[in-house]
Amino acid sequence: MALFGAQLVFSMVMASVLQKLSPHFSFGRWILVGRLVRYLHPTDQELKTSAGIPSNSSKGKGHRKSERRLNQNNEPFTVPRNIDLTLETAPVETLDLMHLQYYSEYQWLLDFSLGSAFIYITTEIYSTLFHVQGELNLSVLWCFMVVIFALKVLFTLTAMYFRTEEGGERMICITFGFFFLVAAMGVLVVDEETLEFGLDAAYQNFSTGAQRFLEDQGLDSHGVVSFLTLKIILAFTCALLGAFLTFPGIRLAKTHIGALKYATDSPVLQTLLHINFVFPLLISVLWVKPFIKNFLVQQNRSIGGVIINDEIFDTARLWIIVLFCLFRLSLMLKYLQSHLNTAFSKMEVMKKEAGRISSIELQRMVVRVFYYVTIVALQYVAPLLLLLFLTLMLKTLSDSSWASFFDFDLPADAPSNPANQTQPPSSNISSISNTAIQFTLALTQLKNVFTPVWYKGIFSFYCWWICSAWFVTSAFGMVYYAQISD
């Protein structure tokens, strides 16, 4: 218990809450249910009435809900494309979502992320108030699991495009994957004075610690992995991340255009949407040292009597990323509603065309939009959660602080010495205590290999890369859909 402290209690309580409360309350379900409006596909009877086609049977309003199911036994018929038809709307309900593809993945990702965020905040408060030292930070494990789940969701969504009969989406993913591979190689050769990730210091620190660790274990060491090999590994992982973020970025651009279209009467909302779109680019610029840091971080410059040092600047970057994630999450409903409104937009475009269309094809055109809403939600929120929890891991593992803006230092307790502690009388308890001490020593040796400098360099690079790749794919989507609209 001394190895984990109260953090183990927080984790056990949250695991129990997720298991018991999820059937009754879901954060992911709460976001969608009752806050979004979907368009209902027209029934066969409504299509025949609007097209002036005589019908053999007539049903009352009580049968409309069951009649909206696509019945393959009904004989299809055609209607004019310029049919005078108005789609009915209905709020999204829980039963509407249960059968949608990837809804369970969406619900689990949101609920687990909320629980992990609660554990992280609780652990941070506990560590600050009680000056905890020598305990493993279990909140990092929760953050790591959210990162793994988000990557799994992005991989699943990307693999979905490879299973389609048409190869257009597959080629787009492959093309962007190779593009980001070349881009990552170019970024990794840029000097640290231009892009300040700290990879050079991270590698030097890791190399020295790993060599010392191998020597302590009595193993011959001819040096760890070379810096070039590390950069190649980073480049290939960046290519995969870029491929995963391709369609989330393109989808974001499409829904962004739709959200702007339906926000013409609200200049404030349009401004917020524009800020939301360019925010990742602004975050990426924070790592460009000549543009930002050289102007703000100067030893002889002060603002309001507070010197802006490297620690304050790093803390500001962390806060900006967290605020961006919360800001984009707050606009999630606007983008999802923009996607649902495409059913109405497709109907309006169809009415301007000549010819006829099958009743089944028209109904599928409308209902397909709602069936895709959980995929759009995952493409919106998965990269967001990936960036957020990578940032939280960056803060904790790099020994950064959320309170560097304040001019005070928290008192630190003296490090505990296991030899000075009172030994328990029981031999069994003593054996368990010795095992815990040995485990702690082993972790201490590993910490000398994977130091805060190492974590800061690696996680800073990945946070920057996710923001940059997400913005690049979104900008490509904006250009693509702007050309289509023209």
C-alpha cells in the first residue's frame, strides 16, 4: 500500500463506478441524446403522396414510425428528383443509437476518458496537498490506457476505409501516410534552435542512463540504439499517426463548412468556429523557437515583476493545449449537428436535378447520414482525447508543474529512508515489505533510464505532431470541399 498509497483507492473506486454506473449514466450518451436533431427518411406512403402516385392502402399517423423502416419486400418505385417533399425531424434518442455501428466504442471511450480525467485531477490534488513522494503515479497508467484506446479506435476507423470496395479512400490514406513519412523525416533533421522538442537532450539522457543500467547489471554494453535509428522509428510512427488522422481531419473540415453555413446569423459563433479550426496551428507555432520563445523567454526581460523563464513557458504550453481540447469539445455538438444537416442539404441539391430516383435510394440517402453519426463523433473526439491525455502524461512524467505562474515553491518532504522505518514484527509482513522495497529499487533504476528529460522530449514531439498533422489534413479538406462547392 505504501507503494501506491491512496491512489490505489482512487483507482479501485473509479473502476467500481465505471462498472456500476455505466448502465444508468453515460457521458457519451448524455452528449448525443436530446441535444441533436436528426432528419427522418420519408416513408413510401409519403413519397407516393408527394409524387401524386395512387396508393392501394392508407395508414394513420400511428403507423408512420413503424413504416419508416426500409422494407425490402415492398416493390420499389421511382419519384421525380424535384419532388416537393419536406423531411420531418426528431430528437436523437437512446434507442436510435443502440444499433449504430461503433456506438459501443464511442460510449466506452468517452466514459473511460471521463473517469481517467477524474482520477488524474484527484491524484494531482492529493499529491499537491500531501506532498507525496516515492509513490507510483497510477493516474499515468489511466492516461496511457486512454491513449491506447484512442489509437485503437483510430486504427479501426482507418481500417474500415481499406475494406471498402472502392479504392479511393484507401489510396488517400496511403498517400497521406507516405506524405507524413517524408514530412516527419524533414522535421526530425531540423535543428533544435528552430523546433525545440528536446529530442537531442532526451536521447543523450536515455543513452547515458541505459548504458549505466546495463553496466550495473553486469552486462557488456556497446551502446544503445543510435540516434538515427530513434529518428527512423519516430518517423514511421508519425506516418502511422498521420494516416490515422487523415479522415478525421477531412471530416472536421466538412462539418466545419456546414457549421459555418448554419451560423450565418451569429457572428460570435462563426468567430469561435474559426478559432477552433486554426487553434492547432497556433499550438504548433509554440514549439517554433524563433517565432515565440525567443521573444518571450529572456533573462533580462520581465513583465509585472515576474521573469518569464523556460518553466513558465512550458507550463503555458500545457495549459494552452488543455484549454484547446476543452474548447473543441464544447463545440462538438455544433459539428455533429452540421453532419446531420447534410441530409437536408442533399435533399435540396437533389431537388435541383432532373430525372427520377428510386424510392429506396432516396430513403437510404437520408437515413445513411444518421447511421454515420457515431463514426463522425469518434473521428472528432478520438484525436482530441489522444492529444489531451498525451499532454497530461507529458506534464506528469516530465516533472512539470501546473502552478509555475505563481511565485512560490511547495514545501517538499524529506525523502523517506526504508532503513529508518520501524520494521513490522511479523515475518510475513516483513517479507512483503522487503519485496516492495526491492520492487521500488528496480523502478528507481528504470527511472534513471527513462528520465523526465526523456519523457519531455518524446511527448513534446508527439503532441506537436498530432496538432500539426490534424491541422494539415483539415486544411486539405477545406481546400477540397471548397473546390467541390465551386
